[in-house]
Amino acid sequence: MRRVFAAAALIGLLAAGSSSAADLPLTLEAKIPLGTVSGRLDHFAFDPDHKLLYVAELGNDSVGVVDLETRNVVHRISGLKEPQGVAYHAATGTLYVANGGDGSLRLFQASGFAPLGSLELGSEADNIRLDPWRNRIVVGYGKGALALIDPATRRKVGELPLDGHPESFQFDETGSRIFVNVPDAAEIAGLDAVTGKKVTLLDSAAAHSNFAMAVDPDQHRVIVAFRSPARLVAFDSGSGSRVASVETCRDADDVFVDGRRHRLYVSCGEGMIDVLAQAGDGYDRVARIPTVSGARTSLFVPATDRLYLGVAASGSEPAAVWVFRPTP
């Protein structure tokens, strides 16, 4: 299996214009088996206090807990309903799990994974983000809203309405605005993070299926990966103007900024990770790393300097988290 991957990676590297496998900007360092886990994997969260990676095992109705130091699964939270989003709140030591199947937001004590309660959001609870500026948890759900959760009382304290179901959303570098992908409404909305008023509307220029999003705080950019057509577009987070556009792999579900190396990592369901390097105001694709068809969710963790990719079970290969090490 390692030889097959190495050969495929070299082909992708040469296609991107590099000279040898030694030039790969991402190297497959390890595969962490998740055990008997069926179905699709969704999003991840990192717990820096305990060096844990939480994996939303959507098709298995569970969350896998991976110790990143030993690279083993140390616990599994079962009995969930299509978990999609996960987040760890360090101040209260709480794990939040958003369930698409029943619209619930379930809370667990991260030290022992005891259940702490559940909030019923209505339908299709999805992505979760921490709001450190106002000490709250923000959850996308339903036909169009971001729920605001107070981590102290563990209650919903408000919501910000949208024109359709929210996919990925991110705070700008100041925390004053939330940019939200709303593919059902074919828009990228910028909301005032306090009032929820729509203050910015980014021009998608007829591109659709905008699921993945990241913010580059150093470059003051909002970065959106579209699926139709498969393109990555960068916007100025202040003015909302388009500043760069580049073709990328198909079926993108996550994009991350590697600020140290001035790179972007785009994980795609077609079985690729695109590595883009900043070049002037735009980006150049420096490598296309082959993975596995359907492996589209990932998480880049600057604290560990690793990119983690979720790979569902297929054939004789169990579900796993692939660990990529950026170089140099």
C-alpha cells in the first residue's frame, strides 16, 4: 500500500511541476486506524489540553477520540445521530457534538466523556465554531441560522438568521464579522457578529456549491473553495473584493491556511489534496497529493504542524486518519 501511494504521489507531484518525490510539500507520515467504523467521516476538532483529535464518524453514529501522542483510538462516544461538527471548549473542558440526524447539540466532559446534556436545535446541526471574543459557541443548523450557545449556562442564548442552511463559516481576523457559506442561496454572507445584520455579501461570480472556507488573518483574506466549477477564490476581508482565483481539485470540503509556509491545503472528495502557495497576489498549485476517493474532510493543526485527513473504510482497509507532515 505504501509503494502504491508513493508512486501515485510522485505522478501527482510531477504533474504539478516539481522534480522529485523529495520535493513533496506534504509527506504521509502515518495512518491511524479507527477500528470498526463504517460509513462516511466528517469534521475534526483538536483538544490541545489532552493532545486529542476528535473525529466525527457520521456514518457510524459516533465520535472517535484519538491520542495524537500514541496515535491510538482511546475512546469512542457512541449512540449519536449522524455527528457532523465537533468542537472543544478549553475553559470548561467540554466537547460539543452537532448531530445532523436529529438536530441536537450534545455536550460531553472531555476528561472522561461523561454526557453533560443536550440542546435541541431543530434540524441538521452542522459546523461548530468557538467565538473567543464573546465567549460563546456558534453552531450552524436548520434551514438558515447560526445558534449562539453560552458555555457557562449551556443554553442557547440567541441566533443569527440566514437565507439558507449554513455550511462552513469563519470569523474575520478581528472577530467583528462572521463570513458564512450559504450554498442553498448561492451566497457568501458577512454578518455583524453581534447584531447578525448582513453587512457584506461576497460576489461568487456564478460559482456554486461553496462548502469549504478559511480565513487568512495575516493576509486579511476570506478563502472559499467552490465545487461548481472547482475553484478557490480569495476575497479581501475588509472590502469584500475578489483578489485571487485558481482552479482546484473537485468536491472540496475543507481548506486551511498554513501561515508559517504561506500555503493553502484543500482536501477534496475526488481523492486529492491540493497544495497552493502564495505567489504575489494569487496562488500557484505546487502539488496535487493523491489520497482516496471520498476522503474530503481534514484538519490542519498548527500546534502539531500536521494535516489530518479522514479516510473511510474501503475493501480490506479500515477507516483511518492519515497524518501528513508539511515540509520543509
